[in-house]
Amino acid sequence: MMMLAASPWLGNPRLFKTTEGQIKLAQLQEQFENLLEVKKMNVTQIIDRVSLDCEDMIVQCTFNDKEIAEKDCCRMFTPVPTFSGKCYVLFANESFSQVFSGEMGGLIITLLQVENDEPALVKGILDPSKWLKRKLQITLHNNVTHPSLEVVGHGPMITPNTLLSVQVSLQTIDNAQVKQNPDWSESECVKVEDLVYGASDDFYFTGGNCMTAIYRECGAKLCGCSSYFLDNLHLSPKLCSVNTSNACINRVTDFMTREVPEEKREMVNEMAACVMNVTSRCRRVCTMSSFKTSTVAQPLPLYQMTELKERFGLVEQDLLTLVTIFYPLLEYEEVYLSRKSYGDLLSNLGGSTGVFLGFSFITLMECFIFFIFCLNAAFRKFLCLRKKSAAKNAVAPPERTNKSAFSLHKSAW
């Protein structure tokens, strides 16, 4: 179930490379399908059932020095399937902004470390070298990026009885001026407010999510099944087995790294067509946010932990963690990306020719006037030659003579 929920890459390599491993995988797949049939549940429902709920982890939230109740705090978070399993994501909007600087003005989350939340693992199924972060962890990314791949190894682990302070610096990138009017082949940028997770698939077809969209779309199309961790269960009703998921992911990855042997050329062409189709649909976001974070963890004093537990009605054995996410200064850096306009091109051209050739706007007008004179002279010469040619080709009248018929008769005598 963990390989289906997170990724088959968590599995022991022997499961995919040995005969005994393949037999074991087939048995596990059969047991899981029987479980789904007995429970009358799909894969999303059963993974949600065994995963932690938001209320199990979050005790209280505080933002802008205002306390938010437990249920109201969890309503701000959205459960999202990722490569690390089920995650709760807070997609911030314009109304969710820090009004004063400092740690107390940011988002403060009081987390409860749930004990005995690790399942009883069977030896030989998971690869311990790939399953290192087994506790709660937190990851910061912009609100138009799907956390499917972002959560893998990006965030720090949340250790019990500590204060985890995350200082955030923001950089916004304005892409609205990249496209010029004559750029017919380039699509318009999409606004951030039009990208809402779960509303449509447009959320995936953006620059930051294009790789995730390739895995989702091409995996469901070429493999004929879907996966929980790829968040594409609506694209195909059939659930991929661990073997099929591993083969599909490797198929896409091998194509991206160009490590496909020649005998699989047909598969390469099919994958290339799918990748090009998905890439052509990916659009840039008009305004992107980029975060840089620095994390500091320090232990909480015992008396502070005791007071917090009494405040929230917890027992002595419970383990708490405070996480603060804040802007130390209410400042951000804005970067404008744009292409040169025709006015910029003319200005640069005029400046360069003026410096190196002594060329100026007056010289340009003189050249224009000289060109008109030359054109006028050429046109007049053309008319003159045309008249001469017309006169030469005209039929000449019969030649006149002073001799008459009588004089000719006399000469004949």
C-alpha cells in the first residue's frame, strides 16, 4: 500500500529484478485488491482511512497574532496526493498576507506528534535507503505548483519538543510582458487567480507543473491505468499495480534521459508524441512567486511545554512542536521579464549607428529624400525610354515622290 500511495521507487529493488520478488509482488497485489473488494472502497478512500487526518496533527493555528480554531485551521488545508503520500497543502491567496513583520506576525502552527503512527513493516518490501523521512515534514512552494514532486526531500523534518522557525524571502517574477503582439505562435500567459487546484486540469498545464503533467497524462495514456501518487485517478478508472507503475515511470524517465535502446524505437515515438502534446499545452504564469527559506530549530524549555499541554488539555506523554513561518521584513524583490519592443530596437540601432558611423536621424531623412529623388529620376528615365520605344515600333507612312505617271511614260520612250 505504501508503494501504491507514495511511489514504487520505495520498494526493494529485488522485488522488481528477481523471480521471487515478482511472485511476492503478485501476492501483495492480489491481497490488496481483495481488501478493496471486501471493504467496498477504492484506493483513495482506503489510503485516506489509514492516513493521519489534519485534526490528528494540528492543535491550533495563529496568524497575524489571531488565534484560529482547530477545525477552522484545517479547513484552510487541502489534502493532495503526492510522491510522499497524502499531504495537507495550504494554497495561500491575497487575503492570506502578513500585515506586520516579525515572527509573531506570521503563521504559527502547533503540531501534535502522533505516536505509534508507523505501520508494522515486513522486511524486504521497502528499501530503507529510500524511506528516510518517516516523520512529519513541511515544505514551502508557490501556490501554483503541484507538490507532487516538490515534497520529496525539500522540507525539513519536524522533531518533537522543538521550535521550528522558517524565515521566508519572496521574489516575484512578472512574465506578462514576455509576449509581444507579433508573437503569433506564443500563447498568452495565464493569471494566478485563474489557477485553482481541483477546479480543472489547467492547474497542471503551467510552466512549473509541466513535468508533473507529462507523468500524469502520458502515464495514464500509454499504460492504460492511473496511480494515486500521480493524482490522475480520474484519467483512467483502472488502478496500476506496483509493477505497472514502476514500468510506466521508468518508461517516461528513460525517454526524458534518452536512455532507450534502439529496439524500442516505436515506444520512443509514441512517448515523444505524448510529451509534445502535453508540452504544447503548458503555458507560463503571468506572475510567479519564488521562495527562499532558512530554517532554525531549537528545543523548547520544559516549563513552556508543560504550560502548552495544560492549555490544550493534553497529557504529559504528548509531544508538541511549534512551527513558525514568517517574513522577517515586509519586503520582496520583483523581477520583470520582457522582450525588446520595436521602439527599443530602433533606439539601440540609432545609438549604435550614431556612435560608430556618425549616423543620425537627419542623415536618415537625407537618405530618404535621396531615395525619393533617385526613384523619381528612374521613373522619368523609364517614361522616356518607353516613348522612344513606342515611336520606333510605330508604322511609317508611304514615301512621297515628284515623279508622275506621265513622266515615267516619257522616259520609257
